[in-house]
Amino acid sequence: MDNLLSDLGVEHLALFIISITLIVFVLDRIPIALTALISSLILAISGAMDFEKVYSGFATPVTLLVFGMLIVGYALFETGAVSLVGKWILKSRLADNERHLLALLMLVAGLGSAILSNTALMATFIPLIGGMVASAPGNLTNKNLLMPLGMAASVGGTITLVGSTSQPVASAILSESGYGELGMFDFAPVALPMLIVLIVYMVTIGYRIEQRCFVFDDHSTIGGAAEDPPGNASVTWKTYVSICTLFFCIICFITGILPIEITALIGAATVLCTGCIGFEKAMKQLDWNTVLLIAFAQGIAAGMNDSGAGELVGRWSVSIVGSNPILLLAIAVVVTVILTNIMSNTATAAMMVPIFISIATGVGYNPFIFVLAIAIASNASIATPIGGTAMSQTLVAGYGFRDYLKLGLPITAVLSIMVIVATPAVFEFAPI
């Protein structure tokens, strides 16, 4: 091993290991958390980083934050808190007009995904929408409602640090690289306008595209066979405990009274101790793939930094495209959007963030703005059902792959431009 390192240099060996890791991420044949673990172990054994860096990510604030807020989110679904919103929508007059209902559903899904798991939110709303369609035959259709709902859940999940998995992964890697963390609401100034633009698009141009292109028969029985749709629990005192716990977390996040990870852990402990969700059930439902990926992805970042591989990539990139930060940011966003439409958005963020941290520092800029843009762009890729789970779940409506392209490509292009323009307009490029 010593002879190999002396011939190649540890930075070249680390770059080779990370390149293989990226290929495995793209192929997506094994869980990405397992890929990250194996990659971290190999990097440590090869001497690219210290062994402690393999597991140090478990004690970072972002890992604990995601762990805690996932449990709080599960409790909201378990106690029926989310179903209250769905039932209110079902009873409202808006349910009589498909276009008005579409706007309301997208707004609720987008804002809800900022705090809750967008996967769980979609699992709750799909049968609720199925019930609405069944109760209003001819007025409402699943095919006109579900894909836009998945888009709103995907984009809305970018509003906060915990809204989707790619943001905490990006933040953890940035922190491990020594440039601080992404804030809880740093994404909102860019992501909220994106959600608004998406909703406006869907109730105007997008709705007309649906009317013209979605000519297949509607799957009118979606959710009708579900015996116990998620979130369909009776409202009890536990419902209000879970809601109050969520508001407590939000207030602490905004005011900064407590560290965000401590706030999330207090919230998790509260819903567990009060029985809003059982401990064993919470552990079974917990998205361990996400938690483990966040922890082990920091090991990959450490290997890239400690070995010098990141600096090497930065030098190569600058020699090819120059040092214009706007051009580099545009490249980061475009590549991220393309990759997320063909692979997991979380894997894309884990792959792209270390590379552009190195590129940004190589041209003398703080990588914060690049990492933020990549995290947002990884959720703006809504032209296929592949990148995010929320989009994949909409396949139950009977869409074909081309249907996603017809409706999603125009708005994906618009949202990508918004990320490229709005991110530097809000945060500016800061030199190191």
C-alpha cells in the first residue's frame, strides 16, 4: 500500500475511490448508505483520512436533527394530525373546482413537505385525493391532480433543512469540510418563490398541457381499496400533543433558543414518551438509509479533503472552465438537475457537493452558495418520476414516462434558471 501511494499519491488514490463511489451511486444497485459506508471504510484503510472520520458523522448536529424530526413527523401521521388537513380540504367548496383544488393541494403539500417527510405526506394525500375523485365523478380526476402534487411536495421539501434528504446531506458534507452548516431556513428565500412559480404554472400553462396530453383513462379507484390509509387515525389528545410539539420545534428553530439538534431531540423524546408513536414502531419506520447516508457521506467528504483530492479536482476544473463563479454555479445547477432526473436526488447531492466545494475553494470563494444551490437544484428536477420518491409515488395515476416530460420539462427549466439567478442574488459570492 505504501508503494502504491508513493507512486500515485494519496490524492489520486482517494479520487479513484470516490470516482468508483459516484459510479455506484449512479447505478443505484445497492443502498446508497451502504455505498457511503464502504467508501468511507476504504478511504480510511487506504490512508486518505483518519479512521475516526468514518463514524464521526453520527455525532454531528445535522444527523441528530434529521433523526429527531423524522420521529416528530411520523408522530404527526400516526396521531391523525395530517389527516385533519386532508379532511378540511375534502369538505371545502374548493373541492368542487379542479383547478382551485389543485392550487390548494399544491400549496398544502409544498408547505407541509418543508417540515414533514414528503414521502409520508404523499402516502397520506394519495388516498385522500382518491376519495375526493370518487365522490365527485366528472369534476375531479386523479391524473390532473397527482403529478402536480408530487411536484409541489418535491419543491416544497427544499424550503427547510429537514424538508428533504439532500439538504442535510449537503449540510453535513459542508460542515465536515470546515465551512459551517446550512441554516434551517437558508433555502426559503429561493425555494418559496420556486414553489409559487410552480403553482402558478400548474394552474395555467401546466393545466392546459394536462388537458391536451393526458388523454388516457383516469384511474378513478386510487386509494379506494386502501383499508387503512396513512394518517387516517382518530383525533385524540395525542393528536394535539404532536401538533404542539411541532410548533415548539418551529418556534425554537426560528428564535434559536436552543440548538437545532437539541430541539429536534426534545421533540422526538416528547412524542415518544407521550405515546404519540411507539418506540418500536418509530424505529421500524425510521428512514435509516437517510440517517446512515448523512453520517457516512461526511466520511467521504473528509477523505476528499484530507487526502488533497478535492484540491486536485479544483485545479483541474479551473483550468478547464476558468474561475467565473456564476459560470461555475450554472454548471453545478445544470449538472445536478440532469443527474437528479435519472438518479436519486440524495445520491446526486452526496456526489456533487464535495466536488464543488473543492472547485469553489479552488477559485477563492466560500462554497456555501454552491452547496446551497446544489441542494435546491436536486429537488427542482421534476421532469421524470425517478429522482425523488414523491414523484415516483404519483405513478399510481397511470402516467407514462413521456407524460412527466411533457408536463415537467418546461417548469424544470424555469426552476433551474431561478436557482442560478436567485441564489447569488440573495447570498452573493463571498471570498474565502
